[in-house]
Amino acid sequence: MVTVTGPDMLLTRAEAAEVARVNVERIRGWERNGHLEREGLNEDGQPVYKAVEVAKAQYKLRGWTRVAA
């Protein structure tokens, strides 16, 4: 389980999908369609995204439905 520690935290595609509660293909689609921009690549060559940008894309495309525990 991914714990986001701040808005500038970098997430891999798989982590972004977990946080947004979507599948990895949806994250790829968001990037492909210009809704999410990658921040670069991590040391393993995987694309990374800012947590805040993932949240913005999720909100824009399907609304934010989570309730804080």
C-alpha cells in the first residue's frame, strides 16, 4: 500500500494507479491524452508522476470520491 507523504512525492505508474484506484492502463491513457505529465524517470527507468498531479487528473476525469479516515 502506498502512503503519500506530500504533494511533491514522486510515484511510479503502478503507485499512481494504486493511489488513484485505477489500473495502470488508465494512467497511461491520462498521460497519452495530456491529463497527466510525467516528471521524468526514476533510477530504474520507470516514469514518475507528482502525487498532486495524479490527484488533479483523477478529480478532473472522474471526481474525488475518497473520504479521509
